Amino acid sequence: MANVSWRMKGKHLKNCNCAFGCPCDFNAPPTYGPCEGMVGMHIDEGHFGDVSLDGLRWAATYHWPGPLHEGNGTLLAIIDERADEKQRNALLTILSGQEQVEGTFFHIISMIVSTMLEPKFLPIDFEFDLDGRTARMSVPGVFETTSEPIKNPVTGDPHRISVKIPQGFEYEEAEIASATIKGMGEIEFDHTNRHSSLADVTFTQSGLA
């Protein structure tokens, strides 16, 4: 049950180890068995009650041994080091699935994560171009990732693909790109030419706006 009104509007990036067109979006098993990668966001406009979240960033690295709905996931949350104590608590409350309606994105994630690692408060570098299908996000000692357009294997030209999920809980429309992702420290991975989703989203306590 959500007792606090909150909102996060901004740029959303998810890069994982699956082949282009993440099977999770189609209710199919991960391409290679486990599911691992990163998700993150730059909040253009946001609040948690009367606490402003404007301009802040959050990210997470994760690993599931199999399909997400089977659970047993491990997740590490990273909060922008610029956030003050109230903002940190607000973002951690959201990311942990509290103060939101059942069946929304962060609530679902909280149900399928069995190991929540101690959060980190670090600088988060982020570049994002939705139309160009390029992005870069990095956290020192935790992860680094880049996204670029998928290339036509014959001509080498950029190949544009977008996915629409009218009843999606993470996003309703995303540009699909090619990701390079490397996780260091507590959750390790290293993948190239894998799936990337770039989207403009607005999360609220009741779901996507």
C-alpha cells in the first residue's frame, strides 16, 4: 500500500546479457540461462512526498540464476552521492518496493530478489541520447556500460528497432540498442553485443504514468 505520493520522470537505461530484444519483455526465458546486467535512471523531475529528487541518479546491478519470475535474484543499489540523507532514504524506499501499489515495477523486483546487498553511495556518470540510441553509464568500481545502435551485418548501417508494451510495468516504449556491460566487485559480469533498452519513463507509486 502506498501512503506517500512520489514521482520520478526521466531517462531510463537497462542493459542485460540477453540477445537483442530481451526475452523478458516477451515473457520468455533469458537467452543464455541467467539474467544479469544493470538498470539506471537520471531523474529530470521527481519527488518523494515533499523531498525533491530533481537531477539525481540511481542505478543497480543484478543477477538472477534463471528466469526472473523464479526469483532468487541478487541486487546491488547505487544512489547518487549528491543525494542528501532524506533523498537517499527516499530513493532506497522506492527501489526496495515500499510505498507503492502491488504489481508495479519496483514492487515486482522486490518480490523476486532474495539477496539485497548493502547499497552504495557513489558518483554516477550518465550520458543518454534516446533518438541516437546511445548511452553511457558508469559507477567507479561497480559497473560500466555503453549502448550504441545495432548495426546491419551486411552494410554496417544503424538498424533501428523499438518495442511497445502497452501494459508494460517498466516502460511502455523503448528504443533497442547494442550494449557492452561490465560488472565489478560484488556482482561480476562482462558482455558485449548484448541487449540495451533506452526509454523515457515516469514512475509513480501507482505505476507508470
